Amino acid sequence: MFSGIIEKTAKITSIEKGENSSTLRFATGFTGLEMGESVAVNGVCLTVAELIPGPLPPGDTVAFYVSPETLSRTSLRTATVGGRVNLERSLRMNARNSGHVVQGHVDGLAECTRLEEISGSWLLEFNLPASLARYTIEKGSIAIDGVSLTINSCTE
């Protein structure tokens, strides 16, 4: 489980593309990661598959295997070397949660149709597929690339 509060961003240093899958590598900025640990990468719960410990900065360099299913449903399918990803370590059950409960199981992709700064805040509008839009409600929450957001309004 995650909170949707991004802790760090990282620059992708390598991508190995398989026939239908990928392996992403980057320095996380985190120390003390363990093999098999879950990390939200752009909101996707991925498992540490390779670990090269290092001092801060840049912290541990890791590799994450990205399955065909994950590539088909997430923005990771368009990830590029040098591109940045949002990172969050999994929640500890005894810690304060300053965001929302986010599972890291991505349901699909949305198209950002508007991005506007208004009085120091940002208004984002997304076009969701009908299969996902039916689950959204005003003042509910949604995670976009791992960022937990509150829904201001829903329209057809």
C-alpha cells in the first residue's frame, strides 16, 4: 500500500526491452532497499528485482521488471532513458498517512486535456475511458502517475 505522496523522482538510466516486457534501471535516492521490496514507480507497484547499494546521493540503484500487463495499462510503456519517474516506498502500518490509500494496481490510462495554474494551484482535467470514469465521484480520490489527487468535479 502507498499514500500517493511522492517521495522522490529519479532519472531512468537504462531500459532493456524484451519482446513484451521491459526492465528499468535508475538510482532511487533511497538507501536500505531490499530485494523483493515494493516501490511505487509512477504509481505502479513494482518489485525490486536487482539491487546495487550505494551512498547518498544517488542512493541504491535498482532494476524493476515491468510485465506486459503493466506496460499495456500504464505510462511506463512510453518511458525513455533520461525520463523521470515518481517514486514512493510502501507504507508502514504504524506510520501517519498524509495522502490516500493507493494500492499501486493501475487500472488504465487517462488523457490529460487541460493543465492550468490558477491562484498558485493547478487545475488538471483528464479524459477517462468510460470503463474507469464510472468509478469516479466528486471529492473522491484518484492517483495519476502515483500522485494522489482529490477529484473536484466529474462531467460526461
